[in-house]
Amino acid sequence: MVRATFATMPRMFRTRFKREIVAEFLPPARRSSRKRVIVLCDGMPSMPRKQPLADFIAHQGYWVFYPRYRGAWESDGEFLQKSPHLDILEIIDSLPRGFRDAAFGKTFALSPDEVFVIGGSFGGPAAILCSLDPRVKRVVANCPVVDWSILRASEKTETSNPSYAAYIREAFGHGYRLSAKNWNKLYTGKFYNPIQHVGEVNPDKVMMFHARDDPHVPWRTVARFARLTGAPLKLLARGGHLKTEYVVQHYWPRIHKFFAAP
């Protein structure tokens, strides 16, 4: 597990893509002949605290981008007005056009040789749906929501709250600008829902991790998705709702080998 204080957190650059999407980023800590990019997709609701993970990834020789979805935290817009994975693809679109660090005005331009996406929990669908884009080489989805029908099935989780959008506003203030109308899109099963794309998923591009005792995302839904798509799944006996920081660092040799495969 990654533990850090504000004193030890890495100083990350900040930029804004498409005038709305705020992202923190780090260049690789060492030079490499290939420009490899990893985009981190957060869960929801969650606090933006993957900076230490971003630092770890940068020290493996990758560019790393840690965005806030539209309508979440520092980004502008309305949360879930658009599928969150489209925010990630728009960042990928923008990289070769150049981007500027907000604090000191330093400019960067990046034409990646390889792009990877890592997403956990709510960010898992973003990673899986991004795998459908040919520019994304491979993705890792940790404890991913692969079928939003779990919203109807859940009884004891916070997402079963009939006024979930109101709860989010109460609990997180302006951290998420979420309307009931946009949240209810998830109930349709057609919005931001990997299970609707099982026939399109390339199993060679997706690696998943999950735990049988996850209290939030039923492991059977993920196992079924793995079976239908053929995507590899590392299913742990215990671990609860696994932290992406733990999964990436603990299984980094396996993930790096997966990313490096032709």
C-alpha cells in the first residue's frame, strides 16, 4: 500500500485539456527511446490522491497523466454528461498538439509510441472502453464495474441510495457536479457500460484484477465478463475493494510484461 504525506508527495505538473479537463502529469524519470504513456482513471466517489502512484509509474520510464473527469474536482463541466472514457480519449487526442504547465507556463508536446490506461472501480469501465480505441495498446482494470446492473441488485451499498446524486452533493459538495438525470443514465445499461461491448473487446488488450470478498463490485460479474471476453482475470481470495496503488505496485512486473508484449 502506498503511504505518503504532503511533504513527501511528488510535485506534479498541471495542465488543462480541451479547456475543461484538468490533469496532473509527470514526464518519465529517466530517458527512454520510446515515448510510453499511462493514463490513470480514478474511482468515484474518491479523493484525488494517486500522486504517489503517478511518481512510481514515472520512475518506471513512463509519462503519466492523472486527469479529473469532466464535472469532477478541478475540471469544468457536468459529471456524466458524457461517458468518462471520452475524456481520456480526448486527452490522448491532445497530446501531440502540445500542452502547458499551468504553474510556470512550460510547454510540452508528446507523440506517444504507446498508450496504456489503468483504471480502478468506477475508472475500470473507462479503461476497458478505451481499449476499443486502436491508439490504446493495453489497459489494466482493477475491481472494475463491468455491468451497471449491479446498481439495481445492490441493497446495502451507498449506490443503492435512491437519491444518490443528492447524497454526492451533500457528502462531496462541488467535488462532483452530478445531477440525478446524469446518474440515472447508468441504470439504462447502455451508458458507460462494458458489458454492452463484450463482442468488441480484444482480450489481448485487457488485464483485470479483482477479489472475491469485494463488498462493492460483485466478483461474479467480473468473472462472467472475463469468461465472455476471454480477457485474463487475476482473482484474489481476499483483499476487499483492492486499491489500484496496491495492485499496480505489487503486480508491476506482471503488468509491465503485459504492456511490453508485442
